Amino acid sequence: MAWQALYRKWRSRDLDEIVGQEHVTTTLRNALHADRVAHAYLFCGPRGTGKTSVARILAKSVNCLAPLEQRPCNECAICQSINAGRSLDLIEIDAASNRGIDEIRDLREKVHFSPSEMRKKFYIIDEVHMLTNEAFNALLKTLEEPPSHVIFCLATTEPHKIPATVLSRCQRFDFRRIPLQQITAHLETICEAEGFDIEPEALEFIGRAATGSLRDAISLLDQLAQAGETVTLDHARHILGAAGSESVGELVDHWLAGSVADGLRLLAQVSDEGADLRQFNRQVVEHLRGVLLLKATGETALLHVTTDVQTAMQAQAGRTGMPALMRAIQFFNEADRDLRANTRGEPLLPLELAFVQATLAPATAPVEPPTPSGDPPNEPATRPVPRPVVRPAPAQKRPASTAPATEPYPAPPASAPPPTGDLGIDRVRATWNQIISAMRGQSLKLQALLRSGEPAEVRGNTVVIAFPAVFFTEQLGTPPNTRLVEDVLSQELGRPCRVRFVLAQGSMPAPVTGDPDPVIQAAVDMGGRVRKD
């Protein structure tokens, strides 16, 4: 017999074998026993959660030759034909490659032909959200009133892209990500049947890496089982290119300690060891999420981690606050998108920037100015957001060659008149997210750097942007980078603009003597340079 991939060999053959979707299987089983099967279904949910498997089981159950309460029997000619994939009356269509109106017109013409061997002709349209608007319109009437011998089952990972007119004509079932315990238990069953020797810790690691997808978990198990020896946790990490939970927890410790240099050195070590950077970043987000849950609820039942990791998370939750945790998770979430798109340049840079941003984030928070004595106690909600207060330049004497764009500047007094001209700070702040998004088309690196800044003031046609550390101003202050930022500002604000990069209050300027501090050492590690007096 030809070799089969495990996910195909272990595909569920009846509703009892479906893992983690009891809310779906119970309803469908009741409908089958009552002989009240609908003419159109929509199965929604993440990949690998059983949508297509349930659709095939439903096709077998409707057409099985066994008594109603025994369907599907998986023994009759109909069930065996569907299991073997040779039934002519079970039509599976991949909407990603058959998305046009011509393919749907062809379906409409053939749908009226009676089934050749089954009671009901069954259409499964996978990734149905990929159909064009014209194709959806062509399908609509047939979907609403199909011939009595036809059942449609649509499957999608993106239900928000389905037109409301189609949604209203289907019974919708939402499939959920499968819990870790159920994935691990199913993998243990497969290992026992197949004779695989894999440590329980390695199975749990596979379940975590699958992120709720049983198909992905079985595929990873298939990959590891080819080693032909006992698969340990370290072996699984090596094969799948993932770093250990110790490295993740150590990175979070460096973040909590504010040790930028140690954190960047650890990231470099993880990269040198060949870890998948996107997978490592997801592990960091998952770890921070666990700390956040502990901080918010104090309940360990929400975590699916080992006792050692749980103890470390509890200690970390006591060393930080909710706002800092939320900012850190946001920075690393954004790094995942940049890691996916970063096909050129330094692959580790998005992770490094996320760590530096998370570590320095408290210094970038705007400082609320004191309320004037004449103001009423309850201010209107429409009052403009106050400008972040920036600190005066350091008293040390700077070398003459230092670029003015990297020097701190004093904040204008609270009584200073508003900027003149059409360009104002409120307009820049309102457009800031749009400017950040537009910078992505010019440079991912500059986009990541700009995220750490905040518009502080407008002087004529010059936009002043404050940053938490000299590293950011030096990186952005080079002539080519400055020109790119000015081009994007001019385009998004609709008028020629200049830009100036300065240090915000609480920032950490480059030292002129003595040993470099951790932030400057981090900048050097990432390619920056330090001017010496």
C-alpha cells in the first residue's frame, strides 16, 4: 500500500472522531437523526480545525445505506466510495483557483443533473470567500433554491468577506481553535497506534506550535517521526527551528530589568542558533500574554504551561504593570508583521526594534502639563491632546560636528502662541498613523523607527518629532533617511515639509565620557555609532 501522510491517514471518518468541535457535531447529529438536513451550510473557522472533514462526513451521513441512527457506517459502498475519494457525486471545488463567473456558470449548468449513485449530490466549495462578486451573484439563486437532490457546503477562513446575501441563505457553523489538551491527547493516540516513541513534552511542544490547528499538529508529528528514534523536546525544537522557553523567559526578564544590551545579545544568540525568528516572536507574545492573564486575573488555570514556566510568569507579573505589558505585546505583535514582510536587509531588526521600543516605552509616554488655576475641574472631551514635554539640552559641551537634528531642544512655554500657517500640530498628530503606514512603502526600517517617535511641535513648515533615545535620532538623522521622511510628510500633509528629530523628556542621550550605557551599547549592536569628544 502506498505511503500516506498522517493527516490524511488519520482524517476523521465520523462525527464522533471530530476533535474539539462538539458544538458543531452535536447539532449536525441531531439534524441527521431527525432527517432535517439543510440545503446549504457555511463552515467558518481557522485552518486545520475540521471544516472539510465535517463536510465529507455530512455527505456520507446523508447518503449512507445503513439505518438512520447508524450513519455513517463507513462500510457500505457509498461510504467506501467517499472515503476513497472516487465518488462522482461528491464534488469538491477550490474557490481559490476556480473563482470566476465562468466556473460558477458551469456549476449552475451541471447542478441540475441527477446524482449517479447517491441520494444527494454534495458540493463542497472550499475557501469560498475567494469567489469574485460576479461569481457570488451567479451562485446566489442556485444557493437559495437548489434542486431537491443537491446540498451545498461552503467552507472559509474569512467569513467577513462573504456577502450578506449568501450568509442569509446558509446555516452557519463557527469552528474554534482546538484546545491544547485535546490536540496533545489526539497526538498521543496516533503515536500509540503508529508506534512512535515521543516524549510527552515534545507532544505538548507540537501542540503549542500548531496554534489550535489539529492538521498542522499532525503534520509536525509526521515530520518529527521520520527521525526513527526517540523524539525529545530538544530534538523537536531543533527540527522545528524554535528556541526554548528558557530563552523566552530570559528575554522577558531583560525587558523587565530595562537591560537593552543583554536583551539584544540574547536575540543575537537565538538567531545564531538557527531559531525561526517568527516562531520565537510568537513564543514571546504567548509568554507575555500569559503574564498579562496572571496580572489581570491571578488564575493559573488559564495557562497551559509547565509548573516552572508558571512560577516564572507569576514572578514577572509582580514586577510590571498592565500598561507596560500591553505596550510590549503590541510592539512584538507589530514585529510579527514586519518579520513576515522583511525579505531584505537584516532579518533580526524587527525583533530588535520591538525589544528596544518595549524597554524604552515608559520614557516616551507624554507628560500631562499642570492644569491652569482658572480651568474648570471637568474639561470637555474635545480639548486638544497636550504636547509631550521635552527636556532641555544636556549641560555637557557637545562637539562642533554634532548634527543639530540629534540634539534635544527646550519645550516652548505653556503660554507660547499656537503655530502660524495652515500646518498645525493637531493636524500632524491626526495624520500620524497615516504617515507611519505610508512610510512602509519606502522603508520597513524607517517605519519601525518612526513608531517610537511622537510629533511634538510645528515650527513654520518644520515638523519636530521627539524620540526616547539618541539611537533613533541618529538613525533617522542621516540625509537619505531624512529626505525619505520629509517626502512622506509632504505627501501626506499636502504641502512641502521639513523634519527635525529631537530627544524627548526622560530620553537617554549619548554619553561623552566613561563607559557606554546599555541603550547606546544596544544602538552599536544594531549598527549605530557613537561620537566621541
